[in-house]
Amino acid sequence: MDQDALEDIIKAGAVTREARQLGVGMIAEGVSLLSVAEETEAYIRKRGAKPAFPVNISINQVAAHYTPASNDKSTFRRGDVVKLDVGAHVNGYMGDTAITVEVGTRNWASLIDAPSRALSMAIEMMGEGVPVSAIGGTIERGIRSNGFVPIRNLAGHEIKRNNLHSGLSISNYDDGNTTKVHKDMLLAIEPFATDGAGEVDNAKAGNIYILQRDREIKDAGANRLFGIIKEKFGSLAFCERWCTAIDPKAPAHLRTLVRYGAIYAYPILTEAKGGMVSQAEHTILINGSRVQVTT
Ligand code: MN
Ligand code: MN
């Protein structure tokens, strides 16, 4: 691998890890979700990297894709099971990492341990030539050994430059995929465990977006914001908060852009049977028989 690319991957991983640690350290009863998201993203920028996507803070039955809006007043409550998912990039080379914590209680220790154990087991057996199906099988065994089930329609993924979900998809169960992991691949492994159905549904649209199609936008305000979005975020996910910081009318413009099919609003993903959800995630660089956890 190109030496500059390798250095960027290592730095992005380190910044992502530090940002995750800072964010998770802030989570406590009464603290606002907004302050955790914003301070975690500010840390990434301060370290000379950029967020690879808005900080996701997904609570209890919500598995992923929730980020607070600019006017979000909600705070963490005692007993919440919180997934903090953080990404940073340096020159388009990304790190992607997540952790689950419980606010002030210890009712879900085994659920929270399950994806973390599965992730360790997967990292342990990972290397050049290992088939994707074997990684998924290991993850599922790790989660089931704690008495929970994996979420089958959420998966790990290969990461390419400026493209967070690209190439290989790594299921959290044995999906029969005989494709083998090869040298220099950058992979995000992210087991999700639940006591529910083991599946997420799309609930309502959230505050996270991505460019979908270049369109002619007739509304002048929305068109101006669309130009800024294309230039500033390119192929990376962004959120209402970041747009409202640029243009106070952004919420209305974003709705217009969704209507045009110019941008896509990610739905908030919730457990299909209302189960509690935990997640762990690391980014891993395949370097021969050796694997390097960058986050
Ligand atoms: Mn993630
Ligand atoms: Mn990921």
C-alpha cells in the first residue's frame, strides 16, 4: 500500500478512537445528546481530521442512524443503552468505530458484552484468505454465546477512499459468501446484538443525509444549499445540524432537496420487535496474516 495512504488510515483511526473515547466519557444522565455529538465532532476537527459522517447516538431499540437535530433538547436518561458510532477521515481515508454503554445502571451488561466479544473473536480469526462467511459465523457464535441474536440486516463493510460502504459486505452471521479477505483491505466489522427479532425496520426519516442525484433545483435557497452540500460533503453523509450552521433555513431546504430526489434521508433503524440493541465496531486493516485494528 502507498505510504501516504497508510499514514492517513492510521491517523484517521487514531482520531476516531480518541473521539469515541471523549464522546463516551461525556455520556451521563442529564447530559444532552446534542452536546455529545457536537463536542465529539469538534474534537475530530481540532485534530486536523474531518467527520466521516455525523456522530450517531442511538438509544435502546434504535440500532443506528440517529443524530440529534440542531434544536434537539433531549438528554440521556438513567437506564438508557446508548450506541455511540463515530467516523473520521484524513484525505478521504476513514476510521469507523462504535461502542455501547448503559447510563447509570448495569441491567444490560451481558447484552453490551455480546457484540464486543463477537468483535474480538472476529479480529482474532481475521487475516488474508479468510472467507467472509467464516467471519460472520464467528460473530454469530460470539453473540449467541451470551444468549442473544445478531441483527441480520445490518452488516460490516469494506471502506474505500471517500466511500464508507463500498465493496465487501460482512454479515453478522454465516451468509455463505465464499469471497476471501485480501491484503490491504480496510474493513469495518460491526456486530449488533439484540434480545428482539434480530432485524431492524426503517422507522421515520432522520437527520442524516447523503447526496443522491445532481438535479436542477428551482427553489433558489434550496439550490444554494445544494451547491454547498456538493462542495463540502461530496460523497460523505452529512446532517441537518451541519447545514443549519451554514444556513438557518436549511431544515426547509433539506425537505425540498429530498422531494427532488437530490439528497437521500437515512431512515432511523429500529429493532423490528422492539428489542434492546447493542453494537461494537472497529476498523481493521488487513496486512498479510497480520491484522491491524486502526481504531
Ligand atoms: Mn459505524
Ligand atoms: Mn460502519
